[in-house]
Amino acid sequence: MVENDTADRALQRGGGAGRSMKILASLTAVAALVVMAALSPDLEKSYTVHMIFHMILIGVFAPSLLAADLFLWWLPPGTLSRLAPYRVLHRVFYAISRPTVAFIFSTAVLWFWHIPIPYDATLVNVPVHILEHISLFIAFLAYWAPLIPGAGLNLPTIKTNEGKVLYLLAGAMQGMILGALITFQGQIIYHYPSTAHLPGITLLADQQMGGATMWFFGALIYTTAAILSLRSSGQEIRKDGSSARGVVIRPEE
């Protein structure tokens, strides 16, 4: 006979905390959407503004939406799994969110869209611009998935703190290298539009500020992610310990 009342109460408290976190993640995602909508009219006017938009998209909106179960956390368990289209999409996303695949995929997509020719193309072709943002969004949904075990989407996760730190360090380094390469360019590498820059700032300075934005915001985002990931792991360990202490196994008479 197993008495697990304490464990049940702990799980109930965890469920309440889990719902609160889903609500907080949903609000964060909505706030990110509002800010991106406000920035959208100026994306073609300034490289710096465009990079701020990208950092919010891949570093705030994508992980928040993932933590909020894509705004579907309120559905009864098992609702989505009964839908055939969801099962197909889930299999595809499960494959690309494996840590090694997700890191390579997100890095490749990020670097590709910051090559001058593809980037310039986004500013003159609306469908290409939309493709850029959709591909960045999907790639970084995949990147953040292994770090958010609380998501109810049943995706691959990194179990150890050491693995999480290495994964975040790899993500931070590739982003910072890209930002540094752009920041320290001594010439203009993005040529369209020729007049697109912030008032009173030269094209080269605007380009360098955009690279520095990737550098600074990237460091801030990955540091915050590391703190939250390690904090989450500590809470899971404490919860497991509390659950174990709440289980009393009585020998059969």
C-alpha cells in the first residue's frame, strides 16, 4: 500500500504554479508581439531597428510562445493529439528540435539571413521578408525547445545542467561572433536602401549599432535563459525530493 498524499499536494501546487507560468509566458509573448508591431514600420529604415526586431522575435517571442504551449495550454490534455494534422506537425518539429539538429538549424538560418545578398533581398521583396521572419521564428522555436521541459508539447529536452550550459554557450557564442563581425566592419556591407539609417547617424554607424545590438541583446537573452533554466532544474530537483519524502511504503501484512 502506498500513501502519497504529500506528493499529491506537491503536484497540485506545482500544477497551479505551472498554470501561472503559462499565463506569464502568454503575456510575455503578447507584449513581444506588440513591440514588434510597433517596430515593423521602421524595419526598412534602419538596420539597428531591424536587428532589435530580430532579437525580440528569436529571443523573447519564440521561447515565450513555446513556454505558453503556443497559447494552447488551456486545452484539456490530449485534445491536440487526437488531430491528425497536429500529429504530423509534431513529428516534424520533434525531429528538428533535437538539440544538435536545433542548434545547427538555428545557426544556419540566422547566419544565412545576415549575409548581405539575402538580407538586402528582404528589403525589396515582401514575400522574401516574410520568409525570413517565419524561418527565423521556426528555427528558434526549435532551438529553445530543449531548454523548456515545462512545455506540454512533449519535445526533446536537455536533462542536465551541464548540457544546458553548453547548449546555451554554443548558441550565445555563434550569435556574438556574428554580431562582432558586423559591428567591426569598416565598410558598409548592406547596400539597400542607400538612405536607410536613423536620423543623424551614418549608414556605417547604423550598421555597426545593429551588430552591437545583436551582441548586447544576445548576451542578455542567453544569460537570462541560463538563469531561468538552472532555476527550473533546481525546482524540479527539490520537487522530486519532496515527492520522495512524501511516499511511505508499508510492508504487506
